[in-house]
Amino acid sequence: MSDQIIIKRRKGEYIEQEGQVINVQLNSASLTILNLKKEIAKITKIKPIRQWLTTEDKQKVFEDNELPLNLSGIKNSQTLVVKDLGPQMLWGAVFYIEYLGPILMFFLLYKLGNQENYTLMQKIAYLMVILHFLKRILETKFVHVFSRDSMPLKRALINCLHYWIFCGFFIGIELFYLRSFEKRQSWKFIFVAFFGLFEFLNLMCHIRLSSFRKKPELKQSDADYVAQNKQRQIPYGWGFGAVSSANYFWETMAWVSFSFFTCSYAAIAFTIFSFGQMLIWAKQKHRRYIKEFGDRYPRNRKAMVPYII
């Protein structure tokens, strides 16, 4: 026999008084939250990707679409509230689009410029940017495991602006059109080696983090259920012994190396802005690690920059 759930809609803080009833088998191990959201979509016309599904008091949010209904804690005749999050874009699609932008920008600006007068530094800088974002695309395809399904379209557009314009366009315009560069500065090529090293370390950090979700620790019981794409462990190695977000640190150092190599004002500005944003994320992750792991989490670790912050 099917169970009944009352679905109400939320608009801001207002919850409609009258709800609609849907039938679903809450004791099923084969049905998931996604199946529930599909049923909700039939009566609300809100696509599952746009649904923010909670209890009436917001104490529980049902964002893990793979969570089996028999482990969800939802009871027969319970009232759930759904809010329309507005236009969304899949996380993977966002990453592909935002990383493809600088590649296209740099390619076009490079090809349309006066290639005969390019210095070796300009040619190598072009390859560095192209390879950096190709690496990011390949990581999206083969390495990353996203903890969320989608991103608000507005936020996705802001991300694309950051990479397409502030990185691809501004750095490309400066490097290939607005400035001239000395041809003989061989001492700077040490920064190309640093750039390659930091890119490798960043990759290894991403592989280490994704391994926790691709090969998660086995849960001891159904009560310990945690979505595979949300599983966390305490990372070690590749810089994690010093900071909680070693991947952000190596990413920053790669762009610092690029900035020293090119002496590009746009690259310096992009590096500073990116560092500021990643530092915010790193502090948030650091606090989550401490809250989740408590005394087990190494107290001498900083959030992003070793020994400093």
C-alpha cells in the first residue's frame, strides 16, 4: 500500500496553506528522493533540478537525489515543502563552459595578432593558459565528483564572466596587443618549471579528494548513510599536511608563477582576485573539517596558506 505525503509550495518565507497529496512507497529501497521529486514535478510543474525540498521547519533538506526513500526519514502523512530555485545549470556543464571560454579567447586573440612579432615568452604563455584549462576540462571529465547537482544560472554566468573576460580576454589582449616584451629574458623560464610543478601538485590534490568519493569508506549501518558524492575524509599528502585546501594553494601558486613569467598586469589582477575567492572557500571548508572531525582533525593546519592563514 502506498503512503501519502502532503506537498506545499514555498515562496520566500510564505508557505501556502493548502497542500496537494501524492502517493509513494516510503519503505522502498529502490525508490529514491529523485523519484519523489519527479512525482512532485507532476503536480507543481517544477523540474527536479529546480526543487529545494525541505520539511516545514527547514530542519531537513532533501538534496541528495540518490538517497533511498526508506532511509530518508520521511513519514506517512508528513508535510514537505518545495521551493522553485529558478533556472539551474548542471555543475559539470558549468565547468566545461567556463573552462572552454579562455581557451577560445586565447586561441582567437593569438591567431588574430601579429604572430611574426611574438616573442618566445608570448608563445609559451599562450601554451601555458591553453594547457591549464585543458587540464581543468579533463579533470572535470575524469577526476571531479560534484557534491551538488546544479548551480543557479545567475551564478554560472558570473563564473563564466570571471574566466572568459577577466582571464581569457583581458590577459590575452594585454599579452598579444597592448604591450611589447623583451625577447631575451631567459632567467624567467624558471617560472615555467614552477608553473608545471604547481599544476601537477594541484592535479594530485584533486585526485586525492575525488578518491574519497569514488572509493568511500563503508558505512556501518543504514543510520550512517552519507551520499557517496558527499563523503569526506581527512586528506593527507600533496600539501594537505599543512593546509586544508592544498588544491587552492597550488592553483594560486601556478598563477603567481604565470604572473612573474609574463609580468602581465591583467594576470596579476586575476591572480589576486582568484586568491581572494579561493580563500573564502578554503576558510569555509576548514571550518567544516573541524566541525565534522573534531579532535581528529590536525590542529596545526591552516585553511589555505601554510603557517599563515
